[in-house]
Amino acid sequence: MVSLDNYVNVIEAGHQLRIHPETVKRLCRQGDLPATKIHNTWLIGKDVLDNFAGTYTPKRGARKKLI
């Protein structure tokens, strides 16, 4: 059996990044935040999240569309 001690869910990741959990889900879906989806739950490695948190700067508003 796999140990889940080295993973966090989107709620815990949202607290660490200080963003809404839905934003964490969007980042995972887009591939910006590497994660694994098991059934209906995104699992993010703690080391991956720490690296991502060091480079991520949250921005308000909708993404700008490419022309």
C-alpha cells in the first residue's frame, strides 16, 4: 500500500499557497502544478508544492487571452 504522508490535497495546498482550493484544482488541470488525480481527488507531492510555492505569485482577475 502506498503511503500518503508525502502528499497534500487541494485544501491543504490552498492554505499553503494562500489561494482558493478551486484555483489549486485549476492549476492542476492546466498542468501548471504537477499533481496526480485519484478518483475525484488531486494529490500534490509536498516537495513539488514547496518548489511551486517558491516561484508562484498569485494574480487577481481572469487570465488574459492570447490573440
